[in-house]
Amino acid sequence: MVYQGEGRAALLQKPRPVIQKSTDAIVRVTLSTICSSDIHILHGAVPRAVPGVTLGHEFVGVVEETGKAVHSVAVGDRVAVNVETFCGDCFFCKRGYVNNCTDPEGGWALGCRIDGGQAEYARIPFADQGLTRIPEEVSDEEALFTGDLLSTGYWAAQMVEIQKGDTVVVIGAGPAGLCTMLCAKLYEPERIIAIDQRKERLAFAEKYGMADLTFLSEDMEKLEQKIRSLTDGRGADAVIEAAGGDNTFEMAWRLARPNAVIGIEAMYEKPQILPLPDMYGKNLIWKSGGVDACHCQEILELIRQGKLDPRPLITHTCRLSEIEQAYRIFEHHEDGVMKYAVYPD
């Protein structure tokens, strides 16, 4: 699936990728998906995206070929692909900030600046860091979201410093928000509250036990009152903004208690305003950015142990040859879609 610029993408033929550097691997894609970030690219909200690039940064597959310097995976291994490519040696990588890897192919490159995984094959730079073996007990469907959605949720839950017994608010019950709820549960909060503007998404979060309480985001004042009534008037201990809506940035700080941690995992298509005078005295801690996706091994182990199960998010399936229609359905939130699993033809 090739990004053509100006809101257009199409399924096109391209040559099979080849090893370009000794640290590369070639992966045969066995399962991929469509991400909201792909839609952001089509909307022009990702300036670094290169027209002509094959989209897709969330996929699993089988190693077909490796460069001479690749040692962590071998031909025939089933692997989860990390959303980010990172060298492992630069200033940022050594400190775990892999999203800011300084290599030209580092950070979010797959499906943005270099060809990604909505294809039959993909070249993975820095394969030792970018590929993780999938345990035998874990299916492709269970592993599919490891490198992006689950990595994002794992990073976001860690970022907001959840303590046992906390009240956690997650704004946005789309795929990113739901995976964040799954990961937040690992910290044993007293309650996870999901907020969204779509009733069906809140119902989904309740049905699969991802949230303890759900609220529609229609009235900011009423929302504040509800959260405070549940927390002895304080507000939420941790707030994760996973929606990127018109008023969700404001919602995040208004629902947080004084001295809370607010984590911004959403990608905005418009600039946001930080009204410091309005929040003066709340002493809030803000954390934001692109996911530092360097915990794929831990996530796959949690899946193997049954502590994380993202499979309910797969509501739709298609073949690669049908992905153009899948894009339309996913972009417009039709047919109750949450996530696609895209299989090879």
C-alpha cells in the first residue's frame, strides 16, 4: 500500500526489497494492520512522510534473509517488528530514548520515510534491535500489536507513574487507548476510567474488561464533577490522553488532580494551547512524545503468560489485495471497526 501524497494511497507493485546494509533483515510479512498514524499520514499531519513510501509499521512475519552483522534473529524465525528502527549506539539509544535515534534511518522510519509492512516483504534496518522472536505459544494475531500499539500503551502507562490503588483516566477508547488500558491494569490501579465521544467504543472497553467505568465526553463540567466525586474531590491520579481531539488536551489537565502526571500519547493534527495561568498551582507534570518502543521482549512475555491479550481489538480481517477498501472503512470508523488483521493473498 503506497502513499502517493495529498491524501492518496494505492496498492501498487514494487520490487522485492533487498539487503542494503549488513545490519538489515528481510521479513516475509504474515500479518499486518492499519494504524491511525497511517491515516494521519494521508491527512498530511506527518510532514516527514515521503510520497512513494510503502505504508505500514505494525506487522509480524518470518525472517527470510539477514545481513552478515545480524545475530539476534535467524532465517525462519517468527518475529514481531518494532515500529521504530534504532541503532542502539547513539546518545539517545543508550539511554532508552529510541524514538530519537540519530541515525538517518532511526526513529519512526518504517512506513513513513522508508518502505513499511503493508506489503509481501519488508526490509528492516538494525534488525538486531528492530525484530523480536515470537514465542512458540504466541500466535501471529496475539503478537500483531506488539511493536506499536502495545508498545505505546506499555510506554504510556509507565510514563504516568501509576501506583497501586490509583484512579487512572484514559481519554480515547480507540485502539491506542484500549491498549493503554490493558497495560495500565498491570499496575493494579483502583479503577481505570475510559472517556470517549462514541458509545460503541466505551461499550467495547466495558465488554472486554479494559475499563472499570466509562463516560461520554460531551460535557466538560459534568465530567470534572464525576471524576472528583470518585476521588474525594481531588481528580485523577494519572491521566493519559490517547484521543487527539479538539478539546481532549484541555480535558486532560482539567480532570487531573494537583501534582498528577499527564501523559500525552495522542498525535494532534492541530497545535494545542497550554494555558499556564489557568492551571497555575496544580503543579502538574507533563510528559509527551513518540513512543520509545524498546520493550517488545517484555510485552511478548506478558502475552505468553496470559497477562496481556490484545486479540479482541481485531474486529475485521482482509487480504492484502483488499486493503484499499479496508482503509476506507478504518478511516471513517465504519462497521464498528477497531483494528484490521491484514493477511497475505
